Amino acid sequence: MQQIKLAVSGMQILFVAFGAMVLVPLLTGLNPAMALLGAGIGTLVFQAVTKWKVPVFLGSSFAFIAPIIYSISEWGLPSTMFGLFAAGFMYFVFAGLVKWRGLAAVNRLLPPVVIGPVIMVIGLSVAVVASQMAMGQAGGEQVVDYTQSLLLSGFTFAVTVVVAVFGSRMMKLIPILIGVAAGYTAALVMGLVDTAPIAAAPWFAVPHFVTPEVNWQAALFMLPVAIAPAIEHIGGVMAIGKVTDKDYAADPGLHKTLAGDGLGVCVAGLIGGPPVTTYGEVTGAVMITKNGNPYIMTWAAIFAICMAFFGKFNAFLASIPLPVMGGIMILLFGTIASLGLKTLIDAKVDLMQPKNLVIVSSVLTTGVGGMVIKFGSMSFAGVGLCAILAIVLNWVLPLQKQSENSH
């Protein structure tokens, strides 16, 4: 009976994480089945490393959306997968740093003035893609009728916002899922959904695995991108600790949780799925249900793996029209940018302090402006470039004495 209860709770967790989890592959052109498989295996790997002590579910990371889109266009999918596999090693660097010097060393290297603008860039660098999809455009081409696209994306956006602001506590955990469902229903009524591929798809289908191809440029490009989600992971573990009233930083230890998450990212990259990260929605669900049993996450992971082999379901995901995704993205990417802003506000970062102003300004301009710096065949761009720039500026520039307290 106990296991049935845990399994039902696990299904609920997957339901909460689901909308965000499949959104990443749908936006980046990766296989949604691989996102489910990667999340399931990644969560089980994380649990094994942390000895089933932390109630955390790992789902697709939004931090990698823009870098994946850029990397696939630049180097292709197999090279991108190698880059994503390599990104997992950034977590091991942080795990080693935490074990060696404690959390204070990470906070010194990456204070809020560094992390805040980098997170803002993660959201804003794909703002153009969101707007284009909302207008029914892909790659500069009008794929869906413009007027119909605006109506559909506007409706999807409105439903998601209403649920996020006015919904019940449980509904507020799944605004993306409800928004996509409403948008999809509207698209069916408008005749914008092609259901033939769903009917033709088999019930059981082995997902298509992508074999990574060694490409050090893609790896160098992706490594710094992992800084933001690695920091986010530390915040996520602290948050779930507050909810369950346990100190996971002490047991099993932050170095263990970071290593577990990093291994999950490596596994996802090896099979062809998006990188995984701790999910805030799941923490919210644990808070509402007051059930912090880590084995719930094991069941959620098993269900995610099973769904990866459900052929018709993946055909259904592929049939979601562009404007529906666009309506969700307008809200989503703005939300990510807002989280970066919140990081600066919460830490009371003083932007009258020249050092802070220089870091935030230059990171936002180079990141949103799409600046690329090339060294021979190597190139740095996007979130990676911003992260390096912010760390170097923070390290080099002096802080005026009277504002020491702003850090």
C-alpha cells in the first residue's frame, strides 16, 4: 500500500515537472523522448550518488536553450551533445571547490553581481526566438498564418498568466501544462493541428539515440554555460532543505549533490537529451503536499523513463503548433530574466557603485547583443562569454570602500 501511495505521488511530481521538461526539447529541436529518458536516468543517478537522501527531481534545464540553438546551427547535433556532456564537468569543479574550501569560496568567485546579469542574459538572449514563434515564424519564414498565430499565442499566453496569478495553489505549479493544453485545444478548433502523424505513430517506440561527436569548440562554448545552473542547483538544494527542515548541505553534503547533478548532465548529453537541473516546481509540490520522501522522486523517474518509449505520445508533442509554444515562451524567458533581476535586488547590489554598474552593463550588452569573440578556430559567445566576462571584471575591478556592505 505504501508503495502505491509513493507511486501516485511520483506520478503527481512528474505531472508538475512535465510541462517545463518537454518544453526545452520542443524549443531546441531535440527529441522530447530523450528529455524524459535523460530526466529519469539523471534523477536515478543523482539519487544513487546522494544515497536517496534528497527529494529532488532533475528535469530539462532552461539555461541551455539559447546555447543549444546556437551550437546546433554552428556545429551540428552530435557536437552539441559532446558539448553538453562536457558541461557536466563544471559541476564537478564546483563540487571539488565546495569540498575543498566550503560554500564561501563559490560565493566569493560568483557573487550576485556576477550571477544576476548572467541569468538575465539566459532569458533575454532567446527573446527574439520567442517573439518569432508567437508570430508563427521559424527561421525567418512565416510557417503559420500571422493573424491566427497572434490569436493563438495571445490566448495561450493569457491562459498561462491567469493560472499563474489567479489559480489555486496546485494549479500554480503547472501553469505551463495548463497553458499548452488550452492552446492546443484552441489550435485543434482552428484547424492548425495535423493529427495524421499521431495516428500513424506506433504505441511503443525506442527513442532515437544521438551519438556525441568529439568537438572541443562546442565543449569550451558549453562549459561556462553550466555556471548558472550549478549555482541554481545550490539554491535549489537549500530551498528543498528549508521545505523539509533538513540540512542537505551537511548530509549528504553539497559536494555530493553537485556531483550527482553533474553526472545527470553528462548522462543526458551522452544519450542525446537536454541537460538536467533541479526543478523549483517540484520543490513547490513538496511544500504543498508536505511529502518529502525521496522515493517519490524515484517513482517519478521510473514513470519518465517509461513515457520515453510511448511513441504516440511523442508524436503528439511534435504536433503542438509553433504559436502555442511562442505564447508560453514570451512568459517563460521573461521570467528567467526577472529571476536574474531578483538576484540583484535580493542581494541589494548597489548599481551606483562603478564596479557593479560596469559588470551588469557590459554583461547585458554583450549577451543580448549576440557578441562573438574568436581565437583562431575557437569562439566564445552568449552565456559562456558573459559568464567569463563577469567573473574577470569582478576579479579585476576594485570596490570602493563605502559600498563594501552591498556584497
